[in-house]
Amino acid sequence: MDGLSAPPPPGPEDPAPEETGTVHEARRRLMTGAIAPTRPLTALDLCDRCGAPAYVRVLLPGSGELLFCAHHNRKHADALAKIAVEIQDETGRLASKPGDAAS
């Protein structure tokens, strides 16, 4: 040939170009089920729907995350349960009194 032909297709042990680097690592973590541990929600975490303090974090496939106040969590709970990888529910903090943690 003239030296301008395309390189041979990747072999079974050669990763496809889109499977290298961060994309490959993200896919590997998703396939192994390894997800980062969740951190407690703080006053800086706000509901994605209304901006109120968030008490629920919903982790989605592909490293996505949604934050909800208690009201919007109740409103969307059934649909979220079907797609969530993990749901971190801290709505119990709403019922506790400041002195309850010390007892």
C-alpha cells in the first residue's frame, strides 16, 4: 500500500479509544458497583426543585446526584426508587430536637 492506510482494528485486548482514561475508569466503577461514600448533607445542600434545605440525596447511575427537600422527596419517591443507585434520607433530622442527640 501507499503507507496511508488505516491502522488495523483494535484487538480483543486493546481497549477502544473511548474506554481509556477517565471514561474507562468511570465504566469500571459503575460495573463493579463501587460508589463513593456519601457525606452528610449540610446547610449548603439545597433542593434541586425549590431551593429549600435538602434532606435527601439520590445517587443515579453514571455518578449523577439529585438533592431534594422532604416535600419533593415525598412527591417523587416512587419514581426515584426505580432509578436510584442509592438514596440517602436524612429526613429523620426534621423530627429530632437539638437536645435529642445528647441523650
